[in-house]
Amino acid sequence: MLAGIIGRVGDYRIQFREPGFETLVKSIVYQQLSGRVANVIFGRLASACAGKITPENILKLRPARMRAAGLSGQKTKYIRDLARHTRDGKVRFEELPELPDEEVIARLTAVKGIGVWTVHMFLIFALRRHDVLPTGDLGIRNAIRKAYSLEEPPLPADIERLAASWKPFCTVASWYLWRSLEPNANL
């Protein structure tokens, strides 16, 4: 099934981001939103921060200004919590590239509002890890459902079993699955 998707989608051309604060903020903004809507909100947040999303610039913004940019109250709290953790040295982005996936997950999920899905996206698109399988991602679940003609999206345990043959390149497989649903996605 995956071979057919690869043939249809074409060459693997993942787009990476910098492994820093701004990228993780972007992941929070994108949680549970369509890419188009999230992109607009992220652009507004960047404008409110004078084009530079840093912990200091986030903490200078009033929560009401962040909400006016389109962020929910919860996401505003999450982003501000990440900014405080980063400012206070509890999250050190410069250390993350050298850590194993499990340690990156443990450190980042200690920040309110950052779950495993968000860290998986950070591992894939910022830390450039090749063997990440985001089993909780709705796009992955829907792409597998479609590719394998399943009645329902598979559960995470089912995805793990199915993906055993994709190791050590689960990130590549995931990218192809996403692209099978949205060929022009900014991935």
C-alpha cells in the first residue's frame, strides 16, 4: 500500500524547521487546527512580536493581545508557559539535538500544553529524526484508513503493528501518508 503512495506522491522532500523556541510555539499554534487557519494565527502572533517570536517577546505581550491574534485561552497559557520555561532555563533547546527521543519527550511534555503529538512533530520537523511514528496524529490515522481500505481509522497499537516494517524510517512513511491526503501540504 505504501509503495503505491510513494509512486503517486513522488520524491521525499520534507521541509525542516529550526529546532528552537519559535518552532515549538508554531507546533502549539497548529494543534487541532487546519493548516490554513493555524498559519494565519501564527502570522498574527509573529506580527504582534514584531516578527521575532522569542520568550521575551511573548512574555511582553498581554494575554489579551495573544487572544486577539486568534489564539485560544488555553494555547495562550501554553505558549506563555513555554516562554517562562525557556527563559528560566528549564527548557534548553541547544541540548535537545543530542538527546534520545524518549528524553526529548520527557523534557518537553513537562511544559503545560505540550503533549506527545507536539513533541513528535518537533522530533520530525525540527530535530530531523528519521524513525518517529506519530500514532496519535489524525492525519496519519486517516491516511492509513484510506490506504488500507479500513472502515475506521486504526488505533495507535494497530498503527505500531502495521508500521513495524517501516522501521527505521517511520518518519519517511509518515510524510508520505500525510502527503497522500494533502499533496500540496507544507511538510
